[in-house]
Amino acid sequence: MKQSDPIFRLDGVTRRYGNLTALDSIDFTAEDNSYISLLGPSGSGKTSLLRVIAGFEAPDSGRIWFQGRDITDLPAHERGIGFVFQNFALFPHLTIFENVAFGLRNGAINPPEAEIIQRVKETIEMVGLTGLEDRNPDQISGGQKQRVALARSLVMQPKLVLLDEPLGALDANLRERMQTELRTIRERLDVTFLHVTGSETEALAMGDKVAVLDSGRIVQFGTPEEIYDAPIISDVALFLNRFNLFDGTLKDGVFHGAFGSVPVSGARANETDVYAIRYDRTQIFDTGSTDLPGPALPARYLASEYLGSSIVFLFETEDNKTVEVDHHLSLGEPRDLEVGRDYVLSWSPEQAIVFGKELAR
Amino acid sequence: MSAAGTNTKKTHSFQLLAPGVVWMILFLVAPIMMIVYVSFWTQTTFAINSTLTLDSWRNFFASEAYVGALWTTIRLWLIVLTLTFIVGYPAALYVGLLVKSKTVSTVLLVLCVIPFWTSFLIRVLAWRPMLGKEGAINIILQKIGLIDTPIEVLLFSELSVIIGMTQIYVVFMVGPIAFMLGRIDRNIIEAARDLGAGFGRIFWKIIFPLSLPGVVVGAIFVSVMVLGEFATSGALSGRKVNLLGNIIVTQVGSLKWAMASVVGVILTILLGIVVAGFLRIVDLKREI
């Protein structure tokens, strides 16, 4: 199969719970042998989507295609799609070895015992758990449980593995290590990972492609760079947590906001008029400066957060809106700021992204 | 920690344990030792004295009626235990696992317990108008024309004792099993489905093993109560079925303390073996 062949396809998939529409007519095509992050805030329907693909729930309408076959009416245990649960869901009464062997022993394929032992051993080795085969799930750590859950799915050699916030239950250190490992393991195996997460950094770091889900719809699907640099609607920009977003009005190619009126060269279709500038594109100037690169936004300095490689400065505007400025330390030492004093924030207008009802050209 | 510290700690735990230990010695250990002792006393028709003898024990094992009662007890216990399991497990499966709403499953469990709001004897006696020759079941079967003459074996037989005991004790099987099933993480079952296991496989490899501690606790409850039973067999068998419990009642009634003690000791040993056997199946300490 070529990289570009679709591994699975969703065709108008809709799922409702009573009055609530969890999935709203989703069309989606995933490439084979890729790592796809599915990013969405809680309640956006991302877990529902995974459960529908896995077959734990049936869609109210729409079809699901997997490896060129319509699997909408196929029960979960006949789909051959791996699923890694957020809480790992290991079988508590079975050893690590038997947990991993479960699918081979109890599934449809039923290979001979020698093959089971060999495949289980190889998979356990691949996820780095050799030596723990005879332990019980309550005798291993969270990160190890995560690996068992992954091995349990991978031993079945699925073409698609769904991961439901797989790193959510791990601490920060472990999360970063598992991020790299998940990617390495996937690349070795010719398998597609669909990784659901609520964390924008995780989604951007891990996915070859990122799909952003909001209120039961996939609002944007693209490479992490595309999502990061060019969010398609203001909700995506908001969710990425990298943009200062200003409400205002866009009229005749001019955006009127808290920072005055700025002519804009283009705008993306959106339900409201929003002006977005990235945290790290926003610059700090003294009140009264004349060499501003663009609009002037007066703001009071509140506090800073040291993040290691950068510092985030928090400002408050006159209408009580918090504005963040991200200063990367590789660009030099940040300037000294006095808490409570007024400064002016500015940026080059061409780096702003404008969303509007009116499509200015 | 110093030796003095350890000693204080020990003294404290002894003080905390003391009331319980005293209570158990006074009302459990002492009476059991007493019964064992009395079982070796010499019994004459109208009197008993503390000269030690094996006569009562010999009489028990020489009498066909007594040994027969032992076997009847064991047989009825196994039948009732099996039936409470067969009837109780599916009910527990429904209440504990298949019902999605916690409220509904609590309501269903309470419904199971409601019969216990009436007295034990009334629950047993209520089976008489159900099972009797002119009882509800026979009347209904005759009315719809399934039978011409009433089924007499329904009441005052071993069958009626089995039916009565199963009905009374099944809830003690349902409760612990439903509790264990309710604790199973639903994701585990979905994970098994995702790995390709069908319903049968999931039940035998995941659900049943995980509910086993509940089965064992339920089986211990039912066993302890059925093995010591005398009221149900007394009320529903028409004195035809004699269990060890019935023998104790009649022996005590005729002041045959030594023989009653022998039966009591045998029953206690039997219970001990049964409970110990069940506890070997699962390690209950892991579940607490």
C-alpha cells in the first residue's frame, strides 16, 4: 500500500445522544502509514469519534470505510482496529504476558502456541518490557501499563490503532518520553495511529497531520505547520493557545479594535470579526515610542512566567483583557519591565491573521 | 524505634483488641469447647453425667437415620448451592453489569432484598399455599388444562424443601456477585472486544474470573445458612426430610444433650471444611 492510499474514511458520520449532537456529519480521510493527531477541547466529540470508528458505538447516520471495506455494521471484535484506552484497561487478573497474548488466544485468528509465544515476546521487547512478563498489572508503573496497553494492541498487527488520550494519565516527564517512543514504534510498524488529545502541544508535536475537532465537526485538517501558522477559523486559533485574539469589527478592509483601526490585506471567513497575533510576534515598547512597527495597544504589565527557553509576559489592556507576549531567550535577554506600569504593545500588521464575516480582498 | 516504644505500641494494640477477644472467647470459643466436651458425656434416658465416653459418637455413626441425615444435608446443600448459582448468576449479571444506570441497579438489588422485610417463618410458610395439593400452582396448571390431577410431589417432599431454600437464599448469591460485576471497568470489556474476542470468550476469560470472588463469598453465605438449616425442611417437608439441623432440634427437645453435641460438632467440622475449601479458590485478601 502506498503512503497516500486512504486507510480509513468517514462519510457523513453523525452521532447523537438525545438532543446533543456529538458528531455532526463528519467527512474525513486518513492516509495509510501516518500519525494523525485529533485535537479537540473536552466535549468536542473526539472520544465519541474514536468509539464509533472502533465499533463500540454505532453512528446514527453515515458510513465508515476501513481498508476499502464498509465496516459500519461490523461488530467491534471483527474490525481489527486497535484501541488504547486512556486508563489502559489492562486485564487485572492476567499477567503482562497473558494481557498481551489475549487477542491472539481469544480472537478469530487462533495461531499455534509457539507463534503466540514468539509474537508476544517480540512485542513485549519492542515496547521495552522484557523481564516483566510474569508480573500482574497492579505491580507495574503507569508508564509500563501504557506500554502493555500498546503492546496488547500491536501484537494483533492492526493497520490502524486508535489512542484515546494515551498520555493523559502520565506525568510530564514520562509523557515526553512516550511521545517520542510512540512515534518511533509507529514508524517501525507500517501502521496508522489516530491519537486523540486535548493538548495542543502534544497534537502538534506528534502528528504528521493534525485534525482539529470542534463541536462535533472537523474544522481543520492539515500538517502541524499549517494548523499553527494558518488556523482556519478563530476557534482553532483560540484553541492553539498561541494567539492573542481581539474582538472588533471588520469593515471595508479596515479592522477597528482596541488598538485602533488597521487596514488589513485579507481575511478568513469566520462567524465573528477577530484579529489574531501570535504571542511571539507581539513586541513590547515604552509608552510614547514613535518607532512602532504597527498598531499601538496600551497595556499594563502584570507578571511574567519563566518557561526555560522563553519568558511569557502577561499584560492587561484597558478593557481588562489579558494579552500574552512570548519572548524567546535565544533572541537575547528580555528587557526589564516594571510591574503595574503602562507599556505599548505592537506588531507588524502583515503577521496578523484576520478573521471576518466580510471577506476583504 | 526503641524497645520501650515497641512495647507501648504492643500494649496499645492489645488494649484495642481486648474487648473483641474477650467477647469471642466468652461466646464463641468457650461454647464450642463446651459442645465438644459434652459430646463425650454419658447419656442415659433421663439424665446426663460428665463421665467421658465415646457412646454418643458410636451411636451416631451406627445409626442409619443419623448418617442418612448427614448425607441428606450434604446432598441438599450441593443442590441448593448449584441452584442458587444457576438462578443467581444471570440475575447478578443483569443487575451488576448489563444495567447501565447505577440507580436502576440499586433499585433492582433493593427489590431482591424486599422479601426479607417479612419474617423468615412467614417466607417459608408462604410456600405452602403455593405448592400444596390445592395450592396456586396446581390450580393454575389445572385451569389452563396442562394437568388433570394435582401434582402431589410439589409439597411435603425434598423438592419443596429445595424450592423453598433456593428462593430464600438466592439473594445471598446475587448480592456479592452483582457487587463484583459492578466493579468491573467497562473499558476492560471493550478492550477485550477490540482484541477480537466474542461475547462467550469475554464472559469466560474476563467477566467470570473477575466475578469469582463474589461467587465464592456468595457460596460461603449460602453454604453456612443451608448447612445449619432446620426450619425450611421442618415446615415444607412434612418431617420427611431430616437434616442435621433437624436432628439437633429434636435431640435438644428430648434433652439428649450428648447426641445433640455430637451432631453439632460434626456440623461445625463440615462447615469448616466447606468454608476453607471455598477460600482456597480465590485469595479474598486481594479483593479487600
